[in-house]
Amino acid sequence: MYKLKVFSGNANPQLSLAIAQYLGVSLSPAQISRFSDGEIRVQILENVRGADVFVIQPTCSPVNDNLMELLIILDALRRASAKRITAVIPYYGYGRQDRQTGPRQPITAKLVADLIVSAGPHRILTLDLHAAQIQGFFNLPLDNLQPDPIIMHYLRSRLDLVVNKSVIVALSAEGARRGRRLARKLNLKFAFIDERSVEREEPYEVMHVVGDITEYAVLVDDIIDTGAGVCKAAVAVQEKGAQHILACATHGIFSGQAIENIEQSPLEEVMVTNSIPIKSKSKKIVVLSVVPLMGETIRRIHNEESVSTLFVS
């Protein structure tokens, strides 16, 4: 068995440390510095020849810096003769640019996938990609975990006494599969929002709420960025009769006026995971840990065990 080693970039070192502790290992040392003009420089500080290496680095804000760190660390490990390298990307930046929505536009999610593959990993581990087709952008084995077990555990405790009065609401028709999956597993009603997105200052517009809205509504999406969409959705379901409105998403970016938007909205609680560092002190934000899910997946990959039981269909 090849020795397990875990490395981290600067994107989310707290998550990396917690995963390493879950695995019973220490984070392997690497020096990440910069030249005076901003170029990133990486030095691996221990022998990795013949090792099974996992590099944990979400490509969150600052996206370009964290992406370059990941690429350079992967290249350094490949040149240091690591036996197997797995890029662990809890949040895949540029994932929202997964297709052309107009003329003369790039498919940046595919470009980023090509850059990562060229850096030399042998496999990829991600968490809740924005679009399922991104898996096909990689010509490498890719495991895309879903946070459903973590979210379901929390929602079961939160909605235990009001199951008959609760509904899962997907924020868009595209996200209906995610919401329907949660509703089925939790044995709850399901609804979704027919929305229109255009490239303006207000890109999310609620057209219709499709389905019956009950007293407790749980809004489900993969990403909360500025919070404009989820807050508009909260108002829409409130107008349909929801009295208690929660939201859950895998990745909490919370850019711009996101926290102000959430604080001023009908939302009582917003649940996100720690795939991205959460710096907000808002009492409405609840952070759920993905450490057991990702740590167990890494352990099974290292031991050549099946990870299929960790996936929720």
C-alpha cells in the first residue's frame, strides 16, 4: 500500500486540516510563496516519491489565484514522482460557465478542466458540480460527491415535527433534479420555481411557483452567490402561503450584498457547507461540515474500496 499524503493550498486550509485529522495524518508541508510581481511559487517540502497524494484546494475566491495554486502544486507533485495524485476540489470555480448561452462565448468550465488535466493528476474528486456534464469535461476518473446525507441529517432534525407541513422547493427547473432527490429521500412534497435569467443587474426573475407550497418551505440550490435569487424565491413562496422559509445550498459564496440581502429577506435560516470558507457572522447562516463525507471518500479511494455507497441517487 502506497503511503497516504495530504497537501493543501491556501484556499481553505481549515477544511484541509480537518480532513487530514479525520484521516489520522498530518498535512504534508509545502511552501507557497510569491515573487514580487505576483507569480506563485511552490516548493514541496518532503519526499513524495511513490506516495498516494491528495491535494485539497477549492477554486473559490480569489478564483484565479486559487486555480493557479492548484495547477502548480499538481505539477510539482507530478515532477516529484508521486505514484498517484488526486485533485480534491470541493468547489469547482468557473463551473457556471458550462455551456454557450449566446454567440461567441467560451465554455470556460471545459477550459479549466483541460488546464487541470494537463497539470498531471490521475483522478479528480469534486463536491456538487454546478452541472452534471462537467464530469465529461475530464478525461480522467472523477467522483462527484453530493452533500445530500449532510443536508438530510440536518433537515430531519429541523423538520421532524412538521414533515406533513413541509415542501422542498428547487430554485429553477434546471435544479429540479437536485430538489426532487432530496424530497424523495426525506419523504416531503416537491415544488420548483419557473424562473427567467437574463444578463442584467437583476438576473433572476420569478415567473411562476409550480407546486403546492406548505407552511414550511425549504429552498434548495447548489450555490448562493449574491443571494438575490434565493431572496426573491423566498418572497415568492411567502406570497404563496409559506410561513417559515429555510434555504440550503452546498456552496456559500456570499459575494457583494449577499448577507444584507439575506438579513432583509423572509429567510429564517440559510444552510451551506464548509466547502468554501464562510466568514459571515450572520445568525441566519448555518454551516454544515463536509469533513466526514470527503474524508471517508479519500480513505476509501486510498484503500481501493468502493465509494458508491457514499453517493445518493
